[in-house]
Amino acid sequence: GESVGLHLPTLSVQEGDNSIINCAYSNSASDYFIWYKQESGKGPQFIIDIRSNMDKRQGQRVTVLLNKTVKHLSLQIAATQPGDSAVYFCAEGVSGTYKYIFGTGTRLKVLA
Amino acid sequence: GAVVSQHPSWVICKSGTSVKIECRSLDFQATTMFWYRQFPKQSLMLMATSNEGSKATYEQGVEKDKFLINHASLTLSTLTVTSAHPEDSSFYICSASVGTENSPLHFGNGTRLTVT
């Protein structure tokens, strides 16, 4: 069935280094993708989104890359900080609906 | 902007009782709200889509009589877990959309339900 999955369940990064979190999606018709950050005991927080007519979008310290050919999405965090420690989810917008399919999540641990 | 408030943040109830969770969009009108359930260390599982003024659409495997959803206004949706059992213990999260495609969901901070 349709699914959005992540390659790495846990990612440990040294403070100050760059982080790359990956996501694979299976529905080639999906045209909108979002990255969310979820801290323990809280709801997901919007980080950045990208539409399928783009392959790159930058925010503050974050960049999302979209490769539609291989149906791959990544989130890059520059100069990772302790406050970046959280679980990160990619979400795939189901075309023609307002629904989103969430990936399995990657826990990012920032090492001091 | 785009703040979603969820209440309560945690609740403990006894088996057989019902629990109501509220989800409010504070600074925008949410034509569509979504209810998710999340088990520890797992992803968000969509339970149902709630549209203002109409019946909710439930995902496959979600009992509509067990999880009652009401979306009476453009700023409020409620989820009632009826006759709760310990297996209903979970983290429930609501999200709201302004109702257009390709717009991000805004999430509440979730409700931790523990059924004893």
C-alpha cells in the first residue's frame, strides 16, 4: 500500500555538525511534502514544506531536497544544536485530499 | 499564527468511563480537522477526518462508535473515547487545516490518555 518510510530510525550527530534525515515515499502522484519536528510529549511542529514543482527549498538553518525520480526527500539541518534533538517526521500530501501520510520518524540525538 | 489548542493535555480515567478531548483553532477557521493516535516511539496514525457541520470520515479499522467525533463549529472539534479500556491508552493528537490542498497541518500538543 501507500507508505512513507525513513531509512534511519536514530541519528546521532555532534553539536555543530550538519544533520541529514532521509525519507522515501511511494506515491508518485503526491505533490506536497512537509517535515515536522516532534519533541517528547508534544505535538508535531511544522519545519518546512516543499511542493513537487521544486527540488530544493531553504529555511532558517534547514533545507529540504526533493528527488521525484527516486521518490526521496531529505531534511538537512545546518550547525545542529542541542535544541534540535527530537523526532522528525516527513509527511506526504495525498493528492486530491487534505490528508497526509506520515513516515515512521527519525530520532535525532545531538551529542555535546 | 495558526495556533491549535488541545485540552486536556493529560487525563487518567477508569475502565468503562468516557473521556472527551477538545481541539480548538485559536486564530483561524479550520474547515477540516484530523485526529491522530500515536503509540510510544511510533508514527502518527490517522483516525478520522472531521469536517465542520458534517459527519466525520473514519479510517479503516477505527470504530466510529468507540471514537465519537463532533465538529460543531469552524474552531472546535471534539473526540470522545467511549467506554474506555486500557488498550485505548495512548497519545491523541489533533490537527487543523484551513481546508486547502498543499497547506500544512497545524497540530495541538496532544492528550495523554491513561485508562486504568
